Amino acid sequence: MTMWGIFQLTITIGAICTNGSVLDVPILEKSPWVYECSLVKTVPQDHCCIYISEIKNIQVDNVIEDTTYGKIDLNAIDPLIYAPGNYYKLGTKIGSVGYSKVVN
């Protein structure tokens, strides 16, 4: 993200950005779950690209007590969701899918 992009994000949504702890990438300072990724490959498509990356570091806040499949409460995390041109917050959980088996 360019410096202008970081500045624009800060003034648009009130978020404070900082650098990652492993890579020189921007992260949201108060984000409870952060992936620091390095770009491995860009695959051009018709009118977009697919970005393949390698995860170099994961930061998870204590608010996320259980990361078992199906146990993460996204409302507790309160994520910021980006869709081209806009940022969103999540709404209400509307259901579940499938069956999760605990492996000992």
C-alpha cells in the first residue's frame, strides 16, 4: 500500500496503520488477527489478477480464545471487510454449515 493509501485509510475510517513485525507491510494497529504475507506470484485474469502469497507471520489477539474450526466468533473480532472501493463491518450470524469433528 502506498503512503497515500495508508493516509487515506486513516482519514477515511479512523484506523491507525503501522508496520508488520516481520515484513515491511502496513497493518491495522488494532486488528485482532493479522497475516503478514509476501507476494509470490501474480496471475493475470480477464479484468483482474489472482495474487499468490506466502504467509510469513500471523498475529492473533487474546480476544480470539478458540481458533478451532467453527469456533471463531467474528462478531467478537469485529473485522473490517474490504470490497473494492468500500469498507464494511459484519452483521449477524445467519447459520452454520456442515458438521465439525474434534480430533484428539
